[in-house]
Amino acid sequence: MKKTTWLSLSILLASCAKPEEIIKKNINESDFKPAIEYLASDELLGRALGSEGVHKAADYLSQEFEKLGLNHAPGLTSYKQNISFYNRPKAVQASIVLNSKLKITLDDFFARSGKSAQFSAKSIVVDSFDENKATSGAYKDAVIINKGSKIEKGVMNFLTSSDELKMKFEEAGAKAYVEVLPEGFAWKNYFGYFAGQILMTEVQSSIPHICVVLTDAQKKLLKSEKAISFAIEMEEQKPIDDANVVAYLPGNDAKLRDEFVLVTAHYDHVGYKTGAKADEDSIFNGARDNAVGAVALLAGAKVLKKLNPKRSVLFVALTGEEKGLLGSKYYAENPVLPLEKTFFNLNLDGAGYNDTSIVTFVGLDYYKQDSLLIKPLEAMGLTYHPDPDPKLNLFVRSDNISFSNKGVPSATFSLGFNAFDETINAYYHQPSDEADDLDYGYIERFYESFSNVLYTLTIMPEQLQFKEDKAPFAEKQKALYQDK
């Protein structure tokens, strides 16, 4: 009888414990330090996308999720959302001749997309896309040469616009799309980059799309309704296999469990230097960026198992962040759970820390009710710090943006930094970013703050709303959740 009484009392006392007390009890350096050390070890060779090291990291995180008793996400039979990436197709041979006068060679362009092709057709020179001509069939079976584009919002936005124009002309029946690159940027200096390892998630089967640099004399030779001989051979696209690592913790509230908090952190890094000297440290271990963030998923999951959250939680260790947010972009297009059921995306990423009294919570000030998350953060002993340099627009430079571009509210929880100074630059994407000189006492407090913020998101009654001046995110949020 006595044993039963004491057992009942123990359960009662546990149920009365404050969340902050449970968090502190379950965040221990002895648990998380070995995980950080393993992910940032030389054995994993910098965890580059598609490498043996990143596969080992994915296997490790899967095993740790299983040890914690987390479920496979609904619809998945393992902890992995497998992805095949492909390099953007690279032209290896080309001969393009317009009207027997203008000759374009490999030295003049980079391929943006498309498959190998060889044909003769007519040319149509344009300054823009004309809907009426498209409808009339004027672009059908022609090679479209666009000489009217301008760089107005930066190079990458220009290339994205070029991709969109290519799709329009392709839908109108064109056989190839040639973008004449505007002046104002040293394009040829970056041909190697644009034609290099820029990854996508599908094999190219579209029409050839090339971006070409022409001299003023060559531009004068651009004529419509002239014969064009077009031959291009693209390098074979081989799959680069990788995965997001996904685990699911169901909520305990009958009304709220269908909603979920999406917790993300990328676990890839930038690999290692080739051709390094024998005595040179050549491995980019990525302890701060982002082994600490990936292990936070494990620490948070352990805590939530003790706290019985109302909402469900989806933990996703993302791949491909260092190659352009690829894993998060893939998930956002192929969500395991519906995006409209996503209550919030709490992302973890960082370059390092230079202030161990703060947490830098990038993007939290985008929301009307930011105080709802500042309070649980600061309850664990650290101080909230907003984006230290808004000019850098960090909100759009980590994986959270893949979800906010779809309308999901998001923010990135980062190790404390108040400026991009020498301390940050000494480690950011450097071989010096190793686990052996981390301040694990600070990381323990960081994980406590993170876990309390995460738990708060699982129980808070109202969703954070973008401020009206944060368009277009505010409009996208309204569109995504319009039925709620």
C-alpha cells in the first residue's frame, strides 16, 4: 500500500512540475555533446550534399529519432524523405548558326536548362513575350532569341525571370530559347558557376535554354525569320541521392493535434578542400553551422516527450541548405503533412556566436505577437536579440524562407550574435569550426530556451500573424490559411 501511495505521489508531483523545470532536468551536456561531436567529426568529411559523410549523418539522426521513440511521419515508411538531386545540365558541344553569319560557340554561353537537341528552324527575335502572338501560333517550332531583357532586381532574379520566360515560350511551341544577356554584369567571369553544380530535383526534358553574351556587332546580326541551325549536346544528368530526415511526435489535444509545429535544421555542410597540403586542416566540420542546430532537434524531441504537447510536432533535419536551401525547397513542394496544417516553422541555423547572453531570433520581429515567444525564451535565462543587421536580409537566407514563401509563418533561432565581426568570421565556413572549442554551457542554455519556445508553440492558442508591412508574406499567409 505504501509503495502505491508513493508512486501516486510521484506521478502527481511530476504532473505539477513547471515546464521550465522539466526542460532543465532533461537538457544535459552529457546527452547532446557526443551528438555534436559526431556530426562535426572528421569522419563525416564536412557532410557535403550527396557524400558518404552526409549519408552517415542522416543514418545517425534516424537512429537517434528512433531511440527517442519518435514515429515515422504519416505516409513515410522510414525516417527519410529520399531526394534525388541533379546537376543543372552542362553543354559539352554546341554549334548554333543564324543566317550563316552569326555563330555561337561554347565560349559564348552557359546552358540554363534543357536536353540535347539538333534541328534546323526559323529564328524569331523578341524584346518580350507577346500573349497574342503566342495564341496565334507565331512562336511555334521557332528558336526564340530574346534581346530585350534587363537586370533590374539583381542577377539571380534576372535568371529566375529568364526561366519563367522560357516556360512561356515552350508552352507556345518554341523549339529553343536563347536569352541575350544584358550588359552591366561580368557574365563570362561566372560561366563556370552558372554551368557548374547548381542542383535541381528533376532530369531535364524541356527545350534548350541558353544564356549568351554577344558583342554589339553580333547583336546587329540578330534577325527574325532567318534560318538557324541549332545543335547542342548536354552532359548526362546522374542522380545525387540524399534525404531529409523526418520524425513525428503526435499531439495530445483532441482539437489541436491535427495542427503541427514544423521544426527544422539543416544537417549538411560544405565538405572539404581538395588539393590541400598534407599538414593543412582541409575539413569544414560545421559544428556551429549547423551540427548544433541539428542536435537541437534531438534535445527538443526529448523534452517534448516529457511535456506531452497539445499540437503535433514534425522534426525535419534538412539537407542541401548549403547548396541553395534545396532540402527545404523540396519539402515545401512535397510536404509530408499539409502546409495549411502547419502552425509555425521554427528553424535553427547559425554562423556561430559572439555573445553568450543572448539568442538571435531572426524574423521574430516580422510578427504582431512576437512577445508570445520572447517570454518563454527569456524565461530560461537568455535574452532575445533581433536580426543584428537587417540590411543583410537574413530572414530570406535560411531554410525558413522556403516555408514563408508558401505562407507558413517562420523564424530562425540562432546562436547569439550581435554583429558579423571577426569572431563570427573566424569560424563561418572555415575548417576551424570544430566541436572541441564550443562553449557547451552556453549551448545547454541555448537548448533550454529553444525547447521552451518550441513547447510554447505547441500550446499557444493563436497563430503568429505577419505584420501588414511584411507583404507579400502577410498575403501568402492569409491565402494559405483562408479557411481557418
